[in-house]
Amino acid sequence: MNDSVLMLTIMAAIGLGTPIVFATVGEILAERSGILNLGVQGMMLFGAVVGFWATFQTGSLWLGVFLAVVAGAAISVIHAFNSVTLRVSQIVSGLALTIFGTGVAIFIGRAGASPLVGRPSREIFEPIFPQSLADIPLVGPLIFGHDALVYLSWVIVAIASYYLFHTRPGLTVRAVGEDPASAEAAGINVSRVRYIHVMLGGALAGLGGAYFSLALVPSWQDNPIGSAGWIAIALVILASWRPWRALWVAYLFGAAGRVNFTFQTLEINIPSNLLAMLPFLLAIVAMLILASGKRARLLGAPEALGVPYFREER
């Protein structure tokens, strides 16, 4: 029963969706404060390579994860400075950060006399519960068949959801994202709120990148995350800027990544290239919605998303 096609697809959806959950929730936090971050791809790659390098050098998975989180937060400061302090185009800044992060990740992976490229990780994340629990029919794999970071993703989703919609600081974040002028008139430091939440978004993107290089693809490649960062940005829209919905749409994307193998198992003849396109077609549709501000606001986008705040104009 645990080896059925459906169960294997669900387990693959959770595994493939977990790094997207981290990145999507991080992007929701940034966008709720009014900052559009198109640099998620670069942040994830930077976190992936730093986490892999640290684990490879020290043999400590958790040190690698910690440094990946720090790396993601650190590189996100560039976007925060450009968007909040310099008030440049958030789209241009994010795209530049993606190029920068990708280039740095490739450089680190190939630098030195013994480059990381092609090397397996010294340690990888594995399920934390005994196999006997994971073998329990139906419930076992779904509840006990995961590594620590999968459970951490559930905790982060719960915390982010509670924080945004049930706490005063969360209300402050949403107020800044909707109307920064009114928020500042109420005594809120708009710049500080935006800096903090862009950095939180970067930290979670770095964590998502580390999951790729230390769990899903535990050997270094030039781009182990594929287009996960772009998918995360699109899924924010499909999740209507709500963390709990982000969990499910990320798993839906994970299932879409597995659907090709599932259909082959079921002997359903659909061209594999067509199936591989589905997640990215979904992402394109979501990005088109984001480009149309009116439609995005109907789905729940913050009113001031992507709009530089000029204090002197309030």
C-alpha cells in the first residue's frame, strides 16, 4: 500500500515541494511589506552553494544549513538597500541579484584546485524517524517518512501564518505593504520593517537552496535548483500571499514535477516534454497576473507592492 503510485507521488510532491515552501513563504513576507523580490533564484543558489561548501568542509549538516540561511539573508541586504534606501526599480534590482547570485554560486563551485563540481556531499538529510514507523500503512510515510527540514517547513508555515494574521507586528507588516505613508504617520518605521522582511525572505530562500544541495541533489552542480526561485515567485500569487496556501501550491508543483514518471508508470502516453512544461506554464500565467497590477490586487496583492516609497511625498 505504501508503494502505490499515489503514495509515491505524494511523497515525491512533499520532497520536491519543500524547498519551494521555504522560498515562497520568504517571498510572501517580503511582498507583504511592499517589496517585490525577483532575486529569489540568485539567493537560493547562493544559499545552496554556501550550505554545500560548509557541509563538505566540516561534515556538519546543521552548520551548512545555518550558513546557507546567513548567506541568503546577507545577499538580500543588497536588494533591500537598492529598493528601500536607493529606491531604484525593484524589478531591475531583483534581476541583477539573480545574475549576481548565479555567477557567484558557479564561481564558488568551480574555484580552487579541488572544485566542488561533481563532488557528493559528505552528509545528507535523511528521515529522522525509525523505518518501522514509516512502514505503517498510509499514515507512516506521510507523517514519519521525512527529514528534519520537511518538518521545519511545516513549523515555519504555521509561524508565518500566525505572525502575519494574528499578531500586532504582522499587522504592521501588512499596513506597510498596503499604505506605507499612513503606516509611517502612525509611527511605524517603514524602512526598518521592509529591511527586516526582505532579509527574512532571503534567509528562507537560502534555506530552500540548501535543501536542494543537501537533500534532493546531494552533489554539487552548477545549477542544482533548476528554476525553483522563479517558481516560488509565481506561487506567491497562486497562494494569494498566504503562507498556508503556499504549502499546498508548493506541493502541487512538486507533484507536477513527478507527474511524468507517474504517467509512465500508469502507461499513459503523453509526451514527456509536454508534461515537463506544465509547471513553467503555470509560472508564466502567474507572472502575467503579477504584471497586471489590477488583477494581482484582486487576488490579494499588497496595494504598495513594487512601488518605491518616497517619504517626502506623503
